Amino acid sequence: MELLAKPVMAVLYADWNLLEVFLSELPVEDLSEPFYFQSLQGYYSREMGEGLHKVFLSLKGLIRREDLVKFKLWTVEKERLYSCEGKRRLNIDPGYVDESHLVLASSKRRGGRLYLGMGVFGEMEYLYVYGGFRPLYWTYTDYRNRQVRDFFERVRDRFLEQLNLARKGKELIVYRFLKDELYEEVQTWGPVGEVKVQS
């Protein structure tokens, strides 16, 4: 159990049609409504244009937590593939939800972030206490939004359901990331909470 987490992404975009193309490539499990956050407009609009919206999503399978670095590098490559004349048209922030946290990956250094390797930092945005996800001192303004927190609490519930089913013998999908490719592995639950690849 301690090795697995639910992969999530936050995607900032100006062109809904482009977002739909990106989403069509993914095994999306849950998708939030589009949000407009005024706090994001000034900084990102210089590169991405005006009228930016953000959606949050989770994928159907799980990832190993140590693969967060590869997940981040995969999203960087996706941003590059969708860019135009050197400017991003999608800003993709990857992370994971587990029993106790929402953790995001970033290529930018900041005080509350831990270095994970290969130019990637990890930052905890929520801690699950008293029956819900709670923001921390450094949590971004958009993640403090109650509807956003509700979304990630639903993702956490689904993650725990999938872990319980895996313990009862249901097969798991565990994702691997390589450059711009997403791979699925079918796995089963091991005796000490690890997953084993099906032969």
C-alpha cells in the first residue's frame, strides 16, 4: 500500500479544443469542472494568452510514488509537443494522491519543496487530517478552493476503494512513463503490500 498512489494532473489552458485532444489520449477517471482563477492570469497569460482556465483530473490506474519524477518529465515532454513557436499552450502539473497527501511535482525550486532528482522537486499541498484534506502554509491559492479540495477528496476515496479491491485479488493497472509515452502494467497485490507484474 505504501508504494502506490493515484496519479493526478492540473492542466491550465486557453483553448478547450486543444485540452480535449490532450485528454483524449489519456485514461481519465475523474475530471473536474473548468475553474477560472484570477491569481493565475497575470503570470501565465504572458506565455499562454488570455482567458486561462484550469481543470483537475485523475487517471484510472495507479503509480509507484517513486515514479513521480518520471511522471513530471513525461508532462514536460507533453507540454513541449503541444507548444507553438516555443510557447506552451498547456501547462501540466502532475502529482499523486495517497492516503494522507496530495503531492505535486515541479521543476521550480521553492522553500517548501524537496529535491527528488533529475531537476524535479516535490511539494505537499494537502495533509489529510480530521476527515479531510487541509491546505498547508505554502499551498497555492487555487488548491485552497473548497471545490478543488472536494475533488481531491473524491480522488482519495476512489484510490482507497481500488486498494481494497486489490487486496481481495482484483488486478491493478500501474502506469509507467517514458519520455512522452504512457505504459500500463497489469499487476496483482503482493503479501507485504507490494505489487507484482503478471506474467
